[in-house]
Amino acid sequence: MAPITVTAHCKTVTPMLAGGADPWSRFELRASEVKSALRFWWRAFRDFPDPQGMFREESKVFGGRIMNAHGQEQAVAAPFRLTVAIKGGIEYFKPGTGVQLGGDVTTQWGDGIRYIFYAILHHTGRIQSIHARTRGRKVAKEGYSFDLTFRFSDAVLMAEVLRALWLLTNLGGIGARTRRGAGCFRVLDFTPPLTTFQLDDVPEFHADHFENPSAFLEAGIQKIVNKWLGPSKTYTTEPLYTAFRPGVSEIHVLDDPTVGVGQGAVQAMDAVGCMMKKYRYINPWSEASAMHAALHGSTAPTTITELEKAQMGLPIIYNFRGPKDFGKPGKPTIFAGYTAQGVDVSGGTPDYGHEKNADRRASPLLISCHEWRDGRGYAVVCHFPAPLLPPGQKIWLKAKNVSSHHVCDPPTSYAYTDKLITGTSKSLDKGFRCLNPLWTRPGSGAPAAATGATSALPSPPASTPPSDPVARRLFYLQKAGHRQDGLVWHLAEICGPPIVQGPGKKWPCRLWVLKAGALQALPGKWFVRAKDVPSDESDRFCQGTAFLCTIQKDAKTPNLSDDVYNFRRL
């Protein structure tokens, strides 16, 4: 059979971190990086009785090293070729070159994306002197186009790789920080069109025939599950590696972000970062406070018997403030006071110098950000539980002071991650208009996934807010209607971090109002005080969070300050 050549025309929808031998100085989208991502998603939705069987089948698709019949390791080349071509130019963010933290990204990224990219804002991954002009890692701006050209040996191989490409496109991304929404892209079309081939077991790459993101995603994932795992397969035990297993794993869709800046997939990524930052800050409190006290007292945090936060992966680097400043916002004074990683204890005592100590475990929470055809953003949250550490290892809280070292058990549940997704006032779902569970795990705390096709979910109402920020403000004010007391509704957007004043705090915001049917911005900054907002609402406040308010407390009381009143959630 003659080789088959197919080109996928792609476009990025969130900022991308990719590179070769020196990623700090040069952005490079390489075929090997794309192949690696395809291999990951192929593995994640396959199941084999043993690792050797997986490696053997995987090598037939992606190449690799396997044991031959003589018990010798043998290199196997990939049976398909992949080339990557950038179409047009790429614009870059260049962190560390401006006059503020992050340089030019500070004004173009919201709090959430800055949080996700914190480690690459500067070489050391921490706040440096602005005047040092320490450069961070170059980041490709969203919106650039590239082609992936595949040359397959046969149609069966083509279908196998295209299924992996569908998963990569809709659940993952390319480059670094892809588990937090970076490097996401979409396939615009193919040359030749995929309709040229008989590909019954490959999901549709276009969502034109689906009512909402959840319907599109469930249909595609279910088609792949039917082909690779079986239509009715349910699991009760975790896989040995990060992988999807119905009954154990979870997939949720967070639709239409209500916090964050930007639009489309970028706003979805910012919303994810905003809520994750809020949820993870000094949480769990007991773990952080025990480590803080141990560092300043030259003791060990012996009250920590298992490290709950490690559910999100390793290592965890803990930065702390001074002895009397625990829990207070501000720049840390002790960087990497503790680092959580694995340590071998199979010999009965911790072997801190063991060559196989696990210093890294990727997060089992994978988040990919996209935008629907109407421009609104959405995030796909995959939670794929698997063992955190190899057998015979525990968690080592490695301290700067040797006397403060501590060894504890890995977490025995996924409650911390479950509550990050939903269940608290700072969970991810509080940054979006709705959460649609596609697959859930018993006991996770998430609402059960609907039985039957998710395509039965209702379509978003015709009054869905537009994705353009200006049009969205106008939409909300037009929809707000009139107040019975005669006060005029204003639209407020949080524009900075909270300011602490004594026992209370307030958030700066910008205001807009309708004048003769047109949108008009009010001059200066206004403030919304914590006492005037329900606590579960202020918990989700971050840059870009919008709400309705008035600039008078009531019709009889003139406003002599720059405060806003009568908070109403959109």
C-alpha cells in the first residue's frame, strides 16, 4: 500500500512554552515534543496486562526500545514520520524585560496565568529585584499557526495516531505547563480532508454538529474508549501510571469563566490559575504552619503524618515569611525552606542518598483550556489517580536545616484534589458558570455524571454573554434592568489585589455605566469592601471578576467616598 500523507492545520489558543536544548533562550516547536505528547495520550487511554506488553505495542506506533526474542534490547523506529512547520510569525512574551515583575506579561496576563507561569518568570523561579533585569523564559503568544504533516505506512496506523491527536488536542497541550492549561491548540482542518478516508473509529475534530463542549467531548472520548478499552469496561483499582480508567478517573468540563481577564481559552486558563492560587494558598493550613514553626524552631514537623498536598504531585517547594509573619501576605524571606520529594525507606530507615529517590511526580490533575465556537472559554479537567511514589518510598520533607528534616506517609486519599475541583468556595468550579461531569469516581464529592449521552444537555441560552470584553460589559448592563429604588446599576471589574485595612480589606475595581444606551467608563478607581460582599463571593475575587453594583448605598444617602454598594453576582 502506498504511504498516506495527512497535514493537520493547527492554531494555538493559549500561551505556549516549548524548546529544545536551551529553552531559556530559544522557543522551538519540535516534532519530537509533539510525538512525546501523542505517546502520552495514547498510553493514557490504553490498558495492557504488563509494562512489557505496553512497550511492545507502543513501539509499533511510536517506536522505542523493546526486548527481542533473544532477551536483548532492540531499538525500533517509528513507522510514521512527522514534520512541524510554523506558518507565519510568532509573537512572544519576554518575561523579566520590563519594569515590573514579568515585564510585558504583567499587563497582558491576569493573576491566574502569572500564577501558572510563576516558575518561568525569572530563572530562579522567585521574585528578583526588578532592577536586575533578570530574564525569564520566552513564551509564545497564543494565536500562531503551525502544520503537523504525518506520513503513515497504512490506514490502520493513521487511525491509531489520529485518535491520540484528538486526545492531545482536546485534553492536553504541547510544551511545558500543559497540565495547567498552557500550550493548548485546535485543529482547523486537514489536507486532504479526513472524509477522504474510512475512519469510523476516529472522533470528529470539528464540533459543528454538537450543542456544547460537553457533548462534543463525551462523544469523542467515548468513541476512543469503545475502541481501546471496551464499551462497558469499569475499573476499581488505580493504574500503575497516569491513565484514564472509567470508574477510577474523572473528567469534568468547566464552561464559561466568570473570573479572570482576556477572552476565550485565555480567560479560561486565567480563571483556572486564579481559583487554584486561592485554593492552594496556605492549604492545608496545619501542614504549612507545622513546617513554618519547625523551621523557625530548628525542630521537625512531627505532627505531619501524611502530606495531603502531595496529591497534586512532587516536588513541592515551600517558601515562608518570618517567624511572626505566618499567614500574612508579602514577599517570602525563606525560599525553599522545605522541599517535598520521595525517599527510599525499604531498608527500615530513610536513605537520603538513594539514587532512585523520587524527586519528581507529575500532577495527576491535567487541565486543558479551549474556546467554543461562540468564543466563550471552557476548561477540561482530567483527574487520573495513580500511585504517587514507587514501592518502598515515603515523602521526605527536606529542610534547609538538617535538624528540621521529616519523613511522612504519602496521602491516602484524593480529598485535597477533589475539593480543588468542586466543594469549597475557592474550588475551580466557582470560577466558571457551570461544571459538567462526564466521568466521575465514587466518593469524589463531585456530582455524578449524567447517564446516557451528554449531548442531551441543554444548549447555552441565547443570552450567553459575548466573549469580547467590551461587548460583554454592555450585555450585562443591558440585561441588568432597573432597580425599584431608582439607583443605577454599574458594572464593576476587579482590577488589582486586595488592600488590607485593619481587620477588613477592600478590592480596587473599575466601573462602567450605560449613558444613553452607550457604555461609559467612570474615571478613577473604586473599591468594594469585604463587609459588603458575601464571603463565598469574595473568595472568588481576582483580577477580572465582574459584578453589578451601585455607587450609593441607598437613594437617600449620597456617596461621599469611592466605595460601591449593593453587590449582585452576574
